[in-house]
Amino acid sequence: MNRRSRFEIYMDIMTALTDGPKNPTRLMYTTNLSWAPLQECMKALLNQGLVQESGHNSSRKSYALTQKGNDIIGRYRDFIKDVSQLVGNEKLVQESDVPMLR
């Protein structure tokens, strides 16, 4: 089993948020992360303005993508499609490796 890079984890989190806001527990299950790594990644995504937090004063936090985050996901999808076309019959990136192409 391969370990995911930090970039892949960030993209997994942002991809999980494309369907709408999610609470931290749902993100943990969706992205297969434990609490500490999820919190570390969310802090980085929040600082970059890719994700926004709501309900931060209550016990019911949720996270959603910002417009900047949506733009990054769109460019990522385009990049993966372009790379897949470059390779042609040879699959450099398997569709199963990129959740949004399934």
C-alpha cells in the first residue's frame, strides 16, 4: 500500500468538499485520515483560503470549499485529463487513483 503525499491528501479533502459542506468526522471517514492529520491539513487549507469554516464558535463545525478552492479543483481535474490524454493507451494515472474522474 502506498502512502499518500501531502498534496494528495489536500486534494482528497478538497474533493470530498465538492459535494458541499461536511463536518470534521465525515471528512475523516471520507478521506481516511485520523483526527490529528486532518486538523493539521485543515489548518493549512484554511490559511491558504481554499477552505472555509463555519460554526467555529459552536460545537458543530463544518467545512466548505471557497471559490479559490473550487478553482484549484477545476484546474486539477483539467490537468489529470490532459496528462491522461498525453499518455494515450498507456495509463500514467489510473482513473481509480483520481476520485473525481470516476
